[in-house]
Amino acid sequence: MPRVHACSVAGFPLLAALVVTAAIPTTLVEAKTFAGYDCIDDCAGHLAGYQWAEEHDIDDPDNCDANSQSFIEGCQAYALGMSPDIEDEEEEDDPPDDKSL
């Protein structure tokens, strides 16, 4: 069982965080979009729908019918003439410009 150590800061007792939480790996997940539609993972379903629509010359989004919402959205993107670009939605913070100091 993990040990909890007591300590104090400015006279207030605190409990040290359990080491167990530090052992949990964290991964930064970037949100992605495919032709403006949100992807759940790697946009593979959207890409498959887009490619299928391209192969079958689908030009009406109402002709995009499937069991997968991402496949449908990819098909609709093709039918609407949208670009199949996959974009990361995570914004990076730019460091401050040293010239402004």
C-alpha cells in the first residue's frame, strides 16, 4: 500500500500526493478535423467515406448512407466539393516577442 507522508506549509498540515498518480502516463491528444468535421481518432472513417464517394462519383450528399457517421461525413465532404484536408485543432502558444521587452 502506498505511504502518505504528512508535512506542513506555513503551519498548515498537508498530505503528500500519492505516488500512484505520478505513475499514470499521460498523452497529449490533438483534436483533428477532416474537411471541417471533428474526428474521433485518426480520421480514417472520414477518409474512407471520402475515397468511396470519389470512386463512385457521388455528387449528392443525400446519397451518402452508411452505418458509420464518420464515413457519411467523409462522403458528404466529397459530394459538397470540400477538400479532404486533415487538420490538427490544437493551438500552440507563441513565446513572447523579445523585441517588445
